[in-house]
Amino acid sequence: MTFEQVFPHLKTGACITRTAWGLDSTFLYYVPSHRFIVNSPPLDTIYPTGAELTYQAHIDQRRANGTHSTWRATDDDLLAHDWIILRG
């Protein structure tokens, strides 16, 4: 599948991955816009504790080592035809 084909599934809660990534627990998931209450460092050094921040919607990636971060697509990712839906 192409990224264009899996993207609508991503936005409804599915986890997606590429076969080129080896299917080793590396996948993407959609994080909708949400509000966050400041309660810990480093944010409480910038904003007062209890301040409310709004995070924009974004796509996160779970990596094989269990860490999570925001995902930045490469040209290879966007043009690939090996996308699959893991669940959702």
C-alpha cells in the first residue's frame, strides 16, 4: 500500500508500518490535538505549574527499542509502496 492509502486509517486510530522497517515493533500512530497541564520539568521552568498548553496533532513513531518520538517522513517513506496496517 502507499502512504496515501494508509493515512486515513492512521487518523482513525490504526498503527501503520513499512515492511522495509522489518516489522520489529516499529510503527506510526496518530496523536490528535490535545491539552496538557504543566506539572513537571522542563516545562515548569518555562510556564507556571498548572498552565494549560495545547499540543497540535502529529504523528509519533514507536521504535524497536521501545522509545517514542515525533515522526518526520522521508521522501522514501512518502513514495514507498510497502506500507501495511498493523491494527486498527
